[in-house]
Amino acid sequence: LVLLSVKGALGSGGALARAGAMQQPSRLAAASGVALALGASVAYCAWSSRRRRSACSMRVRVLYGSITGTSQKWAASLAGRLCEHAGKELPDMPLQVVVEDLTTFPIDSLFEKPQKSAGRQAEIVLVLMSTHSDGKPPPTCEHFCALLKDHVHDFRVDRDALAHLHFAVLGFGSSDYEAAGHFCTAATEVDAAFAALSAVRLSGAARVSDTLETEPQLAPWRSRVLDGIRRLAVGDALLPAAAQEGAEDEEDAESAGESDSDSTTVGSEAGGAKAGAADDVEELAESCAGTVGSSLQAAPREMVTKRHREQLTKEGYKIIGSHSAVKLCRWTKHQLRGRGGCYKHSFYGISSYQCMEATPSLACANKCVFCWRHHKNPTGTEWKWKMDEPDAIVAEGIEAHQRMIRECKGIPGVKKERWEAAMNVRHCALSLVGEPIMYPRINDFIMELHRRKISTFLVTNAQFPEAIENLVPVTQLYVSVDAGTKEALKAVDRPIFTDFWERYLDSLRSLAKKNQRTTYRLTLVKDHNMANAADYARLVALGDPDFIEIKSVTFCGESKASSLTMGNVPWHEEVKEFSELMLSHEGLAENYELACEHQHSNIVLIAHRRFKIQGHWHTWIDYDRFHELVAQGSAFRALDYALPTPEWAVYGAKEHGFDPADVRVLHNRTKKRAKEGLLSEAQLRQYNFDPAKA
């Protein structure tokens, strides 16, 4: 009836308009009719809009594939924002929001189309996907991704099998892997698969990098998703994924130009795949991985984001400036109490209670499976951050270390004389976290430590050969030798560089050019890198190291960032067996020999025979002499500052590397289990005394 009234009034109005001014009364009547008709039309539109809203129901499934809990956390946050948004903008619309783990999600449910009798329904799927090694999906949802890809390639599956779905994909990863083609690859492949099956995008796929704050990167994608939901609720039809290609890129290019120049968002807009296209899902994924335009930064940003700072601080790190940190080592506290020092005390004669554990660069070029920091630190292949002054880092680092030492004063058993001496830092272990050698002013940093008569033990991850070659003399330079083959190194270190193996080998060659003490450090992880000792032996000739440290991986508790368990930790006996086996290959036994051990740390030291002078090992360091040689500025070699090794530290001694001046104290739990006879034979062999009588 309303439509008929509108039609009739408009018709009369048209006739009166043609009649002219001579029919004034009729013209006024016609005008009144038009006004009435327009009012009725507006009322109808408002009523129709309300009817369409109430007639639409919506189900949103937020699916996540997580490793460390990042995707899970943001999936829950997104679900909350969806409910909040709907409550304000679409109060009359029936809405169901479900958060589900892709580990157990039934993929067949995606292909179930809504029943027509149920009224207008909108089915929305939002996928939040983290990234594992080589851009792969998290192991827990590999099955889902494989099945989705199978549906794309299966000729029995219609090309429009997901045409009833609206979707959006968000990937979590690290932009440092972009050069290697592994930045959120799993997420972009999922996005491409949905598009290939004719699902309709609410937003192009976005990629969130762990090198930047999450919220600013995620917000634009979330806004587009919420806007798409609003449009669906009022009955607006969205274009299929194929038709969307290019449209959102223009929109993002405009918004990028208006963005704050002090922030950078790393992400990608996924272009769609045409329905029925014969392209591989991998090729589609490549087309979906374009980078969103981002503004140039006026100044380098800080390395440590708010999230990094919170996580590292929670674990006991004292952040120095914008990219450095110190932390109190447990061996420092042990030796303060007379309960033994670390292996460096046994092998090289440092005072553990006078050692500062530090790093001038929290960033690293690897994400090792055994990283004892559980990947809370940033990653990168080059320095791209604000840079702090080296002398300021050293000064603030020492102050932070001294504050932590002061806090130890009240710990039961702390020896007064050691606590007082600990305020004078004499050694710096540059192995805390990250890659110290990435810091562009690493040489100035080292020289500042030496100026303060602080020795340096620098560990590098063998990915920066030129930096190693250009390094000034350090007290002892380490290179982490984590695998003997390219395949094993890729699996264990998970490097960011694409040419990681060549860099690895070149780093070992660079080590051979150094005149001061050099060391290969091997970290053994059962079922990961202990398959063939001969592979490691072949690498020794490249670097001709003075020492080879072979240690067991340190288990730091369960973490979503690592799949390691206590079962991956070798016993001390297994470390010794591996060391002996390694010496039996490539003629190593002609030049190298087992020199020291520290059973408490599950570590063995192989030393070059040149450090065995007149039948006695000289692995300890004359630190005063080292600083004299550095101050003189002339060339010197490793043997110029060597000291004899005490008998208790020598391999095979009854003390097994534990300083007899200290007392080994066992945990009450260990003593109780020993008395109850619950310790295994392997555990009992870890002690050179009866733990039940300790």
C-alpha cells in the first residue's frame, strides 16, 4: 500500500507540473501528495532497515593456531572486541562469537552451508595464525592447513565451496624472516586457500611482526573486519575475494600516507584468487604477501619494545638504555655463598662472584631451539635501531650489577669478604642473550671494559664473519658451533639469514685469524645435534681453536617457545662419551686432548696440546698480564697470558672440576630422594659422594 501511494502521488505531481501555473490549487494538492509520499518512503526505508537487521543472524568463529600463546591471546581479545562492537552498533542482531583452537577444529564444518529456512545468516571465519620454522604453521595445526590445501587441489571440491563464508586472516611472525620468504607464510597460504574456494574477504590478510608493538599493527586489520561485519549486518553485499583485489591496496596506501611518521606497521594486504583459478595455493600465497605501505621513520626506533621490556624484566633482566641488559648469574650467587663457581672458574680461573653477565645487543640473528631466554628478545640481521653510547652502557651496566649484588647481602650463607669483593667487577661474560657482536660499536664497548680492567668473554653465534674479523682483542672469543651439517644447523639454530651456512663457515675461518684465545662452544641437545661427532670434527680445521667446550643443553623449564624436555638433556657421562668420540675423528687426537671438566655443569673442555706445557695444562688466565698486554698496544698471543690449571680442575680428577675450597650443597628434595633410594644409577653417578649422606 505504501508503494502504491508513492507511485500515485508521484504520477499526479508529474501531471501537475506539466499543467503549469494556471492550475495552482491542483499544484498545491500535488505538492502535498509528493511530500506525503516521500515521508512514507523514508518511513518504509527505516522500517525495512530495522527489519533487515533483525532478520540477520551472524556466527563468528575466531580460529587460532598458536605456539607461545600469542595467537590465542589476541583471538580472545578480538572476540571481546567483536561482542563489544556488536553491543553498541548492532544491538538487535543475534550474534554468536566462538573462539576455537585449530588443533581440534573440525575443518568439515567450514563447508557446511547455512539452512535457507533459518533466514539470512552470515558465516564469518577469522583465522589468527602464528609461524613456526621456515614459515610453517604451528605443529599443532599442520593437519588443518594440510587438509585446507588438499581441498583447494581436489577436483571433486567445487571452486565455490566456501562462497557462503566471509573471512579474514591475521598472521604472527617476524619480519626479519621476510628476506628468506618465511614471514607469516602459513597465514598467507591459509588466506589464499580460502580465496581459491570463493570465500569473501572482510579484510586482506595482515602480518604482525614481533619486532614491533602488536596493537598498532593489528588495529587497522581489526577495524576493517569490524566495518565488514557492520556492512553485512545491514545487508550490504561484499565483493568476492577476486573482485576485491587492488581495492584495499589503494585504501591502505592513502591511510599509510596519513599515518604517524614515528610508527611503522609491518603487514600485508592479501589480493584475492579468482574462483576456478588453476594457480597453486603456494603461488596464490605469494600474490597475497604484498607489503602495506608504511611511512618512513624520522629517527631510528628503540630495539626493545614495551612487550620485550616487560617480558625480559619479569625474568630478572635489568634493561640498560634501549638495547642492552645485565642479569645476575646463579653461579655468582652460588660462589658468594661458598657453594661453588661456574665452569669458567674451573677452566679459566675467573671469580664467579666478580663476573657480570651482560650484552650490548639484545637482538639476535637466530631463534635457537635451546635458547634459554625462550625468544623473549628481538631478532634481526643488521642494526636498525637507536644506538646508545658504549661508555654509558658499561657504566649503567656496572651500576645495575652492583645493585643486584647489594640485594644479595641478606641471603643466608653469603660470605662477607666475597660480597665486598663482588662490588668490584673483574669479568664480563658477553653471552647473556642476543648477539653482542651486532652492536656497531662493539670494539669501543670492549675497550671500555678493558680500560676498567674487566676481562671479556664474548660469545658470537657464527653469523657475522666480518665483525669477527674486525674485532679488537678480547680475553677469550667464542663461536657457537651448534651443528655439524647445514641441515642440522637450520633445524637447531633456525637462522634468519638465507646464507646462514656460508656465514657459519666463514665465521669459523675468521676465528682462525685471531691471535688471542679462541673457543668453539658446542651445545649438545639429544635427538637434535648429537647424531654424528665426525661432522663436528671436520669443522675444527677451519677455525683451529685453542679450546673446544662441549656442554649439555640447559633445561630452563617448559615453554611454549620450545619443545625441549629433560629427555633432551645429556648426562655428564654422555657429554664425555661424545667428546671422546669427536677426538677419534679427523686426527684431532694428534693436536687436542681432554683437559678439564665441570661435572656440576655437564661440560668438558678439549684443549690444544700447545697449552700443555711440560706435562701440565695451562688453561687458566693471567688477567693482570692480559690487561698489561692490551695497554701496551703491541701484538700478543694466547699463550702470553696463560697460567697453570689446578689439579682439581683437570679432566679425570676426583673433584670433577668442583673447587675444594667450596662446599657442594644439594637441594633438600635431592637428599630426600637419595635417602628413599629413588635416584637412578645415572643420577647417582653425577656425584663423587653419597648424596644420601650429604
